[in-house]
Amino acid sequence: MSTRLPSLNGLRAFEAAARHLSFTLAATELNVTQTAISHQIRRLEEELGLRLFVRQNRALTLTPEAKDYLPGIRAAFNDLRLATDRLLSKDDRVLTLSTLASLAAKWLLPRLSSFQQAHPDIDVRITTSTSLVDFRGADVDAAIRYGRGQWPGLRSEWLMADEMFPVCSPALLKGGKPLRTPEDLAHHTLLSSSSNDDDWRLWLTAVGLPINISKLPGLSFDLILMTVQAAMDGMGVAIGRTSYVEDDIAKGRLVVPFPLKLPVNAGFYLVRPDTRPDPPKLTAFRDWLISTVQREGRAHHPATD
């Protein structure tokens, strides 16, 4: 059997009066008269069937029952304030984008400052997850997903493709185990990520080395950015993908020991629900994203090559 909730006005009066231990200060905060506060408190006490305040020598104290009741009421009003803040913040100033942590760290974030400079009125919030975001239950405007562009109920727009190829620290090339040919990989630790655990086999097969990967020393990480970091630290040779290593190559933190780069059939897509039009903030971000990948020569689709 459900319990009937007391008057919301009475609860507001109780919370304010209990916080200030003063009907006068509570009345000032709520912009009502002290008489109104007294009336609301008295009605609430009648509804609950117990006393909430004790008046002694012009001082106001809480009864033991009120002390037990107050934390829950205070938390409930705080939740209401937070929910209202979240509701009112859903405007064209905040753009929430979901993507993979590695893509955000290694590709998106190094470029995002140019969008912020062009659109200082838009606040971008990046959320990361290895799972596909559910637009029905998440406060997300769009996502960058990796795959083949087929997700029911979503509009997907092609962004860019990757190539896979080995990368390593420049210091590794200067060590006692040279990397002159792919066969030399047998003397090094192969670094990979669990999300792309087949990349080494595909690349080695493409260069004519159907090596049994399980017989070679290796390290695998959950996130690609950890694999890339391990390569920069000289822990071994990573099988890299363009989006995750191109900036580190450009800055000299990684080098490409062999010329062969193997195309990857899947790619990155900008996705959003097909049931609603893009708001101006998303249109601005979409245009910037497309122009960025086009400027970098990354917009070609492997299916059309």
C-alpha cells in the first residue's frame, strides 16, 4: 500500500526552516510571510501526525523525528534542483558526443581546439565507452562509431578509413635487434589491443609471413591508446592504425619500420537518430568534422576505391 505524500509546500517550508532553525529566515528565502511558514509547518505536522519543531526560549530546535526526516527531504530537494539544472542546460550551447576512448584521446582531442575557436558559443562534452550508446536512454546528441555504417534506427555518415601497419619507438630501431625486414619481428615483442587482436595476423599474412602469432612474444591491452603508449615506451612493436598513430608519427614519437600499409574495410561514421533533425550545434560540429577529415585526405571510402 503506497503512502500519500505530504504537501510539497509544507516540505519546502520544513526544509528551509530546519536549515536555518528560523521561521523568519525561511520566510525570507521562500519569499513568503512568517505566518505562511508557520501555517505550512503546522499543516505538515498534522499530515504526518507528529511534531517537527520545539520552540523554547525564542529558539527553534528539531524533534528527534524531524532530525531523522530531514536528510531524506534535503536529498530529495537536491535531486529536484539537479534534475531541473540538467533539463534547463539542454540547449544549443551543449553538444554531447560519444566515442571510443582511444579515438577521443589520439585523434579527436588534438583537433578539437579548432572547432572551439570557430564556435566558442558551443560547449562540447565528450563521453567515452566501448559499448554502443543507446540514444533512447542517453543524453547524447551524436556518436562516432567504428564499423560498416549499418545501425538500425540511426543515420550514419562516412568519416574516414584507417590503414594498419607496424609502428615502434625510434629508440627501438637503434637497439641491438634491427628491424630491416618483417622477418626481424620474430625478435621483438608484438603489441596489440583486444579490440583489434587479428590485425597482426592479417598484416603478416599480407607480407607473406603466415607466422603463428601464438609462438611469438606479445602483449595485449584493452585500449588502443595503451598499445600505442607501450610502443612509444619501447616495449615492442605495435600494429597501429592511422587514426591512432598519425600524430605520434608526425611528432617523431613513433616511426614506421616497413612500407606496407594494409587497408581496413571498416571505418568511422558519425551517427545520430534518424527520428529527429540535427540541431544547429550538431550541424556545426558535423560540418567541421567532415571538413577536417577532407583536409587531411582521410575521407575516401575503401568500398569506392
